[in-house]
Amino acid sequence: MTSQSRKSGVDPVAKAYVDAINKWTKDYGIDFKKSLEGDEVTDAQRKNLEKLNSKKLVWTEHSTCEGNYYSSGYTIFSEDSCCWRSLAFHIGSKPWVGDEDTLIQFEATVYMPCSVCNADGEGDGEEDCPGPGVPKGASRDDCEDGYINWFFD
């Protein structure tokens, strides 16, 4: 059976990631409309972020060599880093719990097998695979060689 003849509903793993992000935004009162882009933060905004961070209300969206994450706390990564960058800062209305060494993290991007043509992650996919349906709260790249980059926001 080819991917063209398979029914490609919403990817259940992608849906679980969307559910986790939705829970995070609800639990901590995150409003993406109030987020600040990492490279556009003014000095006044930076001071405000530091103040809010002392109350554990700031989350940093950042890249790593493996993907993007939402992490507790206000973090500016060195410009000398190969792939660690602060992309945005999200402000919650409810504080995260823990001390300064606590790290709470949620994946903002995930590279995973296509549930239509490579569900077990062992294959090379199928040419022209349409990929699975996309749940609300996610977007994705095309299926390539049986894998898809997913984005959760």
C-alpha cells in the first residue's frame, strides 16, 4: 500500500505536542501576542524582562543544535554559539516553580518520522508522500525521505 492510498489523518504524535504546548500556555498564562522577538528587545524591555524573570514569569524560546525549545527563565545566549540563539521571550501570568537551577522545557520544533510513510522510523519514506494532516496549533515542512520537521506555536 502506498502513502497515496493510505488515509492521512492528523498525526497523533504531533497532536500530543500541540496538547502539551496548549497545556503549558494555559498553566503559565502565556500569551504569544505579548511575546518579544529576541533580537528586537530594547534596553527598557530588557530591564522589564529581568524584573519579570525575578518573579519567574519569563520563558525563553531558543534554538539549539537539535531543535527549538521553550525554556523557563530569561536567557540570552552568546553570539559566539554555533546554534544556540535566543529567538523570543514569552511572559506568563503565573510563575514557574523551582530555584534558579530549575529547567522546565517544551519542544517548539520536532524532527520525526512521517506517520504516513515511515511510521516506525525505520524506512526511507515514499516519493511524493503527502504526509499526515496537521493539527491546529502546528505547522510542518513537507515529508522528505520519510521524516518531517514540525513546528508548535
